[in-house]
Amino acid sequence: MAKIRRYDIDWIRVLVFDILIIYHVGMFFVPWGWHIKNDVIVDWFQLPMAFVNQWRLPILFVVSGMGTRYAMSFRSGKVYLKERLWRLGIPLIAGILLIIPPQVYLERIVNEDFTGNYFQFYPHFFEGIYPSGNFSWHHLWFLPYLLLMSLLATPLFLKWRRPKNKFIHWFKERLEKSPYYLYLFTVPLFFVEAFMEPIFPVTHALIGDWYALVLYSFLLLYGFILIGTGDVFWSSVVKLKKIAAVIGIICFPILIWFWLNVDSSFFIPVLKILNLWSWIIVIFGFSARYLNKEGKVVKYRNRAVYPFYILHQTIIVILGYYLMNLPIHYGLKFVIMLVGTFGISWILYEFIIRRTPFLRPLFGIKSK
């Protein structure tokens, strides 16, 4: 595979992580379970959050699979594994020890499960597994999941990266005939959704979280496969983007109706997977059409996205703790938390993390 840079993939990664930050700010205001809550719950926030919740995590795993395909074009399996352990393992450990404890501490303070200052609480962070205990990786669950999947899938990646791999070549020929073959990827996802989701609810605990592990593993593999087809994939999503948007626009409100009115139905997993995959195609299609352009902004933001991801939720919880009972409108609280989270994350990244050599690997930043 020729060494190229897809700036649309960089933009997708940046924008989806931006949406993740906005989503986590929103979790402070909706009735869904989260670490701390505003004194006023905002029910209408649930609809836009339910919409992005369908595809925000799946597309991250697809993009990770794409990045893996590019990375393995110029690395041996051994070098790739070493890099995965370094880029995912070290930030995970550092995040658990340094970034997550303040979140758990403030949750315990709000729920009156602990009294005392943060330094008195810190030794208790290692007592038991969250939620009954305190030890957790909270929002950093993405890192151990991606690390485990990458390690287990490496033999398959090594096989699929070979020139003229039969499976990749077969799928590429299908796509050349019709972009609608992209919807073949929904078939395995439907079976996972229909038969595993009811039995294994998502926990993000890794152990026993079989539905999430299998679903996200498929999506990681899909990203690898799609990049292996080369320009055929990009031309296919550009051709299909408007049709996929129509499918998504139709599926989402029907899905909401089923959720509100039907306890269980064959149509729920069908609608959910069609909706999920259609919006992923839409995002790739419009990004390929309009965002595949080199620029300083996307380069800078792509380098900063990992530290922002690691830092953001702790900043949200801290800001929320001081805002939760203030007698001001929830809209103003939302703006303060959103601007504060992005602003503080940027200040920490630009003036401390990026400029401090020993901190760079703790936040997944490559050495200069």
C-alpha cells in the first residue's frame, strides 16, 4: 500500500472525539446514569444524544481499524504490537492512576459515601472494583478494549495486509460493481445485536462484556478491510452518501418509536444496525468529498485529540461539581462546562503536556 495521508480520516477522528466531549457534558443533564448530575434534569437533551449515541463509538473503532491498516503497511507484526502496548498501555495506566481518581472522589463526596479531602481519599481508590468499589478506568475503557482487540487480531491483520489477499480482493471486486455491497457489513452486526445484546448488556468492564467486545471487534476489522480496498472504498461512500443519509433519516425516528412503544421486536436490531451503519457511510462519504485537505488546523488538532480524550471527563466532573447546585439556567451551565472543558484541556495540552518530554508518552503523544 502506498504511503498516503487521508486528512478526512484525521478530521473524522477529531470531530467524533469533539462529539464525545459534548456528549459527556450532556450526560450531566440527562436522566441516564452518570457520575454526578445537575440539580435540574433536561429531558429534551435525550433525543440528540440518542442520535449520536448510535454511531459515535462504532465509527471510532472503524477509524482505529483504518489506522491499523496504514500502520501495518510499514511495520512488522512485532513492531506494531510494541507500538500498541506503548501507545495504549502507558496512557491507560497513567490515566487510571492520575486522571480517574478525582472523578470517583467527587462522586463519592456528592453521594455522601466519603468525607475528607482528595489526598485522604486517594488510598481508598484502590479498594474494590467500581461501582461497588472505587478502582476504575471510567471513560478510558476504550483503551483496554482497543489494545486487547489489536493484540488478538494481529495474525489476521498480517494475513489481510498481503498484496492481492483473496478475501480483500473479492470484496474490492464487489464494491467495484456496486457501492451497495457496503451494506453486507450489516449482516454480522445484526446477529450480534439480535442474539448477544439481550444477554450481555454493556458494562465496559472488559471481563464478560461479550456483546461490546464482539461488536467493536467486527467494526475494527471492518475498518482494516475497507482501507484494504483502496480508492474503491472512498468512491463508494461518496456515491452512496445521500442514499445512506435517507436510510438513516428514515430508520432513526422509527427506531425511537419502537423503543418507546414496543418492549421487544425483530425490527429493533434491524433498524439499529441499518441506522448505525448508514450514518457511518454518510460521515465517510461527506468527509471524503469535503474534508480530505491538508491544513495546519487538522494536523494540530489530530495531535491533540488523545490528550483531550484522556483529560476531558475529569474536567467535566470537576466543573459539574461546582456548578450542579448553582441557581442559574442549565443552558448557561452547559456553555460554561463545554467552553471550560475544551479550554482547560487545550491549556494543559499546549503549555504543559506537549512541552514536557516525560509527560508526552503518558498522554499518547509520540516523541519529537
